[in-house]
Amino acid sequence: MWTKKVASDLGTDGPMLVAVDPGSMLGSKMVTEGFGVAGGDMGIGADILARASLSDEFAEASGKYCDSDSHRFADPHAEAANGAKVDAVVKAIESLI
């Protein structure tokens, strides 16, 4: 929600902002302890971040959500279309930063 809203507010004059899912259930201590599973390859997360930084695929992607599980840009959760909820989330995040 935050990425889409801020990218929209900044328009083409702002930096490129993309929400990135670094990969479901990555093999980290947090996943192991939090979910009780070993998780997947940490390289999935590294790959998506490298692609976001370096590839032309992301050149016009500001405000989009990249789902690394499906290896494509995808629609965010349906609640991201709810303007009132988006505003509330952005306000809460901005109060913390």
C-alpha cells in the first residue's frame, strides 16, 4: 500500500519505488523459529533484489508489486485498492518514520 501510494504521489519526478516479495519462507533463522520450517533458498531473495536494482524489467515499475513466488508483477492484496485503508496505513507508517 505504502509503495503504491508514495510512488503515485511522487510521480515520474520521484525515485523508482517497488514493493518486492523477497520469496516465501526463505531459509532464515526468523522463518525457522517463527514458522518451525527450514525455509527455502536465501538466493531467491538476493536474486529479486539484484533484478530490481539492475534489470530493465523494473525500469517502469514504480508503484508496482513484484511477487517473487510467481516471478512476475502481480496485483497487491485487494485491500490496497481501498483508499481509506491506504491513507490509514500510510499515516501510520509516516508517524513512525
